Amino acid sequence: MPVKLRLQRHGKKGKPFYWIVAADARSKRDGKYLEKLGTYNPNTNPATIDVDVDGAVKWLQNGAQPTDTAKNILSYKGVLLKNHLAGGVKKGALTQEQADAKFEAWVAEKEGAVNAKKDGLAKDAAAAKAKALEAEKEVNAKREADAAAEAAEAAAKAEAEAAATEESANEEE
């Protein structure tokens, strides 16, 4: 039975949410699967990916073939690296401790990059919010200045009309 590691679509229209599953290659896209290995949510920025690394490595070592998208996701989370390091341990090129140390160092570096992206996105959002607030303050100040000018103009007009009616009243006497 050929096994594939692939995505199974869930979520509503326009808001996809995927399960990463090990499934028989002959089953439907959203049909029966052998094991759920994780989830992938592309709706967040950066995308949220939760994967059972050890389970995925086990399936890869048993001959499961990932689809292109699943391969990219597994590579992003380090599953393919861990599989590669496990092959090196099996051949005797390195010890299990060395492989674990390399994998942990890679994971720490990757987490740093993801956190830097999150911080950059949060900083950009805060800057955009501050810019919008400043623009709103400018609009409000201009609106208040216009309202004050209109009030002064209306007061001057009323004063002129009052003076004109007073003059006409004086002329009638």
C-alpha cells in the first residue's frame, strides 16, 4: 500500500485549514487517513504549523512519500532534517547525541527567525496605528479650526446685522 504524507483540507470557504496526514495514496483528498500528524493554518501571519516531528520521521523512514506542499511544510519544521540526521546515525556517521544537538541548534535558530518576523510585524502594525492616529488628530484639529472660523464669521455677520438694524432703527426715530 503506497502511503503519502499530504494535506487534508478543512475550514470554511475562503478560510482553509489543513491537517497533515499519512494516507493511502488511493484514498480521496479529504477521505480516510491512517494517522493525523499535525495541522497547518495559512490564515495567520506567519502561518501556524503544528507537527508531530517524531511521527512524521517514522512515516518517512517507513517509505511514505510527502507531496510537494507537505514536503515544504515538513522541511520548514525540521522533519526532513531530523530524518536526514537519523540516517546518519544509522550509518554510524554520528552519534544520537550529536544528531540531537544539531537538530536542537537548528530549531533554536529557526525559532529566532520566526520570532523576529513576528516582532517586525507587530512593530509595523504599531507604527501604522500611530500614523493613523496622528492623521486623525490632524483632521480633528483642522475641523475644530474650521468650526472656530465659521463661528467667528457667523458672529461677525450677526454683529453686522445687529448694527444695521440698530442704524435703521435710529434713522426711523
